[in-house]
Amino acid sequence: MRILAIETSCDDTGIAILESNSRSQPKILADLVSSQVKIHAPWGGVVPMLAKREHQKNLVPILEQGLKETDLLALLGHSDPANAGEESLANASTAARIRGKSFGLRLQDDNTLKTILNREPELLKKIIPFLKKYQRPDIDLIAVTIGPGLEPALWVGVNFARALAYVWNLPIAPINHLEAHLGAALAFGTERKSSAIPKNLFPAVCLIVSGGHTQLILMRDFGEYRILGETRDDAAGEAFDKVAKMLNLGYPGGPKISQLAAKFNSEFRNSNFETDSKLKIKKSELVLPRPMINSKDFDFSFSGLKTAALYLTKKLTKAQLKNFTPAIAAEFQRAVVDVLVAKTIRAAKEFKAKTVLLAGGVASNDLLRETLSLATNHLSLNFLVPPKNFCTDNAAMVAYTAYLEKTTFEKKYRFNWKKIKADANLTIA
Ligand code: KG4
Ligand code: ZN
């Protein structure tokens, strides 16, 4: 079985191809991500309409590249007997579509294809020559992220999947973005010999931390989720991004803050702040709060922490701010990590978890990975976290989650493109 996966929930355009057979672990044959960081950086955050525009530009070229890398692309030459006919696709039978009949001249006149990509005209312009050029690749299922995420961005991926599914006569597996982040930890976060998820991992307490989400989830099994708590305001990644902006570190803030904090921790940690008379400041003045760390629930709040960081930057002189930016970055990161780890470990104890699973873009933060690894080790719990490149958005995790759904629940996806919709507010439980 081969799965083609599409991810466009935020500002990364992702295409992946997964191959599996009953004898061995599924393999990711291609995994391509086109990042839009440079496009959004001047705005200090993701601009949904720019993300939509970029996804429309990127999808076809990276799909073409992914299929080429895996040798799944064959030209639809004129010598191809299946291509001899020229009837309109709209009237063509399913069988004719599968064979690739009339992929040629009439594709641009196909009304269904035009309707599917009505709101993505740039994508329509790119997909037609692509579909005319190549035969249907040897793929069995298309997996696509349907939500949660940025609505206009999600729709580009969903409508791309619908268009390909329609023309190539393939079923679509609709994938929840948060479940895909967890899927990344299950797939790539551990060394396993069999392709099945070992039952002894569950129950697992999962911390999903990204630019849009911060949730603690109890996973009793793959597909069985209960939300234990979530952020009441900003997501953890959002707080990283906003504080980085305050400190003039640029976008995206997470990696910038963690680099600066690492440098500070290795170089300046033990230096005496109070010796330079011009910069004089007490160490205690640089301490930020740990919001809700002792609250009985499993919720989070990061907006107060962000505001405290803002007050601190306002209180300092220009010279002080310049001098103490690395210290503030380190303290902010420590505060976020303290709260996330404290609540995750308390949830793991309370729900007698066997595993702690960490996922989402912020899971690439070194301090968070190390601190949670130590804490779980101390309690003899399994700890699953994807390698860093599978923490931020990618399509490999989407492909793997579709594979898990198909194999775990023996789902039979049919020719269903008409039923697939984006849902920006989709929840996991
Ligand atoms: O999962 P993701 O790629 O996209 C969403 O679904 O939101 O997460 C992106 C978020 C951004 O807010 C980014 O600043 C944060 O993950 N991030 C980090 C690090 N790398 C990315 N946050 C803290 N430390 C990092 N090293
Ligand atoms: Zn994400």
C-alpha cells in the first residue's frame, strides 16, 4: 500500500509518501517540507492569506519532486493507448479516468475540477499541466490534514487532495492535525521491530505543544483520547513567538529563544550581573512567574507570563535590555518548561501512565526534551518524542497516522472526495 500525504495546516507545505507491506515496518519514501518562514518573518507571525498563496504555489512542485524521488512518475506520452480518447472528463466513466483517458486536452475544460479549485485559482493553473503531463502514480490512498489549523491554509491542502482524488480515482483519509503530531511520536519516537503499536505503551499522557495548541491528553489507546487540560489563552509556541518579538529576536521565536538561552546557560550563567555599575540589576528582578504551576487542574496560561516579560523589558534601559536579553530568553524558556513539565508529570502520576509522549513544534525545544526525559526516567516511564524534524509540521506524520488508522481500525476508504471538508476547529476528543 502506498499513501500520499498532504499537510498545509499552517505555514509549512508538506508532501510525503509512505509505503507499507504486511511483512515489515512502513517506510517513508519521500518527505518534503517547503517552509514559508521567510515570507512571514517580516510580519512577525503567520499571515493566513500569504500562507494560502504560498501553499498554492508550492504544492504541485513538491508533489512532482516527491513522486520523482520515488520513481512513481511516468510521462503520459501520446503513445499511451489509454490516452487516445478525448471525451470530457466530467462524462468519462470512472474506469476511463483510472486509465488516464482524456487527461490530455480536455482537462482544462473539466467543470468539476474547476469547481473543486474554485477558490484556489493559482493551484488550478499549476495542477492542470501536471495532470496532463503524467500518468496516475501507483498510489492507493491520499491522506490530508483537515484541521485544526488556519482555515484558508487548510482548504488549499484539502482541495488539492480532492482534485487529485477526483482525477486519479482515489479515496481520501481525512487526518486530524493533533493526532498526526501524536502519530509522529508513535512512529518516529521509538525503536520498534513490529509495525504495530505495542499495547504496553498505554495509557499514555501526551503533551502537544505547538504554535496553535497546548494540550494535555490522556491516550488510552491509539484513537482513544481524553483532553485533560489545555491553555486558557496563548499556546506555548505562540508565547515563544511573541516574547521573541518583544526581544527583537525575529520569527519564529521558539528556535531563536532556545538558541540564545542555550548560549546564555553555557556562557554567562554564573557570571555576576551585579558587578557592572551601569547595568546594575538584581538577579531577582529577572525572575518571571510560573503561571498556574500549582493549580489543581491540568490547564495552562501563558499570557500572564508574556505580559510579565513585557513589563520587564519596559523597565530596563536600552543598554540593560541589550545586555540581559539572553538572560530573559533563558528565564522565559525555563518558566514555560517548568510549568509544562510539572503538569505533565502530575498527570502521568494521577492517571498511572506508562508513557509520556511529547509532540508539536515546541517539542523540538532542547530544554523541554531534556527536562521531560529526566523526569520520566526518574519515574521509569517510557518517553516518546519525535526527532526534531518531525516535531514541526510535516506530511510524514500525516501519512503515518493514516496508515495507523487504516491498519488499526481496518478502515476501508472509498471514493469519497465530495465528503471531505476542512474543519479549522476540529478537536481530538
Ligand atoms: O507544530 P508547529 O510546526 O506548527 C503548529 O501546528 O503550530 O509549531 C510551530 C511552533 C512555533 O510557535 C515555533 O516558535 C515553535 O513551534 N518552536 C519552538 C522551537 N521550534 C519551534 N518553540 C520552542 N523551542 C524550539 N526549539
Ligand atoms: Zn502543528
